[in-house]
Amino acid sequence: MSKRKLTRRQNWRIQKIQDERTARAARKDAQIDSQLDNSELGPEQAGLIISHYGKQVDIEPEQPEFPGEIIRCHLRTNLGQLVTGDRIIWRRGKETGVVVAALPRSSELLRPNPYGEMKPVAANIDSIIITVAVEPTPHANLIDRYLVAAELSQIEPVILLNKTDLLNDNNREVIDALLDQYRVIGYQVLTASSSTEEGLEPLKNYLHNRINVFVGQSGVGKSSLINALLPGVDLKTGELSTQSRKGRHTTTTARLFHFPDGGDLIDSPGIREFGLWHIKAEDVIDGFRELRPLAGLCRFRDCKHEQEPNCALLEAVEKGDVSVARWNSYRNILGSIEMNG
């Protein structure tokens, strides 16, 4: 279906709105520049963005005037998209501050917006905690999608099974088999229960001195885990729907929390679920760590890994070096990308 052609008046209104937005941004920058010129702001200093609220952010000064100090800052429009976890240079004002520069990122987590544009949602992350639970029932394909996103972002993933208090004779064997397939290929798997606090100490040890992000579908207990790990934070939690056994989203903005003994945790609504439609089909293999070394070893350079002779990937599956479940997951993800490409 062809796009509906806009009338001259509609085009004029769209341009008028864009011009007004540009003018507002210019006035805001001019106001900040005036403050800078009049020396109304303090000297430049380093800081960390711990929350993002549209045109403003909350930052923690590297050298606070008092413990736990948080400053609300305006953003210069020429800084690009800053996110929770970004390290920045800022200047203090009378009531608020101004972020004047962004420091280089060691890593960033990207997510496509509804228009297909890649947008950062968190920065300088060391580990992605892929959180699943006994309920809602975990599925390998969803875990694999998170793993692909983590591998392609070059951020270390770890799989965490929450709600272990719900394990019983009816579900234990299936869940153990699911997690074992990831242990075999080298992924670290942790288990915990936020209600009984079982497994929290090993989890704390892993999170220590790292900047971590919890990801996972709603209802797996991410907010409850943070409440258990950081008493006093008191994030809102969502109960599972009785009918669907699925959870409801509760977090509304990205927030960085500090662990008392070192390390940080970012909880963000923008990274609960990853869509992989922005990834090129040829890059999917790099998201599977057991398939990655086999890339380029097939007999034919343009091998589709379907039924070609001397396909290194198919041979690895036949030998048992690559599990059938992971291979099916690779094909499923590849097919979904090609379908939406």
C-alpha cells in the first residue's frame, strides 16, 4: 500500500512543530550559555548519571559535598542521547546543574525504537543478568535471544533462575535440563529465591564491583530481587496474573543503584525484552558462542547451513558438539529476522 500523500497544510504544520521544538532547544541552550558566560555555574567536575527524565537527569558527583548527594541536571542538546550509567562532566548551579560533556563509554546496550532507530538504553555495563524464573515457565528461545543480544553487545551474560522455592517434582527435571545445556557451553548459571533469600550470597558475590543490568520478561521477580539485595530501595513489584501466570511491568524509568560493598545495578524498563529484528542475519552466528568458531569452515563460502554438503555447522550438530535445541534456536532466530527484514 502506498503512503498517503500529505497536503500542503499538513506539511506546513509538521514543519512548524519541528521549528518550534528546535527553537525551544535553542532557547534552552542560550539560557545555559548565558549562565556559563555569567559564571553562574561552578567549575567542571565528573559525575555519573543514575536516572534519566527526558531533558533532565539525576547525577551523582564524583566528589559530593555530602554522602548520597544527587543533583538534578539539564542536558545540553548537542550531547546526543545520554542514558543511565553514562559518566559525564557537569557544572553546579544554584538549584540544579548542567551537563556539559559526555565521557567515552566502555560499552552500551542498544535497543531499536518503534521507528527502527537504534537508541542506547544503558551505558558502561559489565554484566547482563538474564533473569528467568520457575514461574512463568522459562523458554530456551527467549534465553537465547537475550544471549545473542549480550554476545553481540560484547557484555558478559549470566543466567539467573529466580523463585527456586517453587521447584517441585513436577518441574525440577525440565528446568534442570534447560539450565544444564547452558552450563555445558560455558555460561555461568546462578539460582536464587528472593522470598527465602536462598542463593543471594553467591549472587551478591557475582555482582560485586560490576555494573550490572537485570533483564527478563515481566513476572520473573527482578524488582523483588533488587529489594532483597538492597534493603530499603523498595521497588514496586507486580503480582503474576492468576489466569496467564505472566507478570506486569512495574519499573517506569531507568535507575542505577549502588551495592553497599561495591558494584552497581541498573534497572530499566527499556531493556526487559530484546527485539532482534535490527540485527543482520549474517551476524546471528556471532551471538552463539559454540557456533562462532565454525563460521567460515564450511565447504562453500555462501553456505546457508541447511542441507549443503560439508557444512561445518550441520556436521557439528550431527556429532553432538552443538545441541539440537541450540541449533533449532539459531534457525528460529535467523528465520524471524529474515521474515522481518
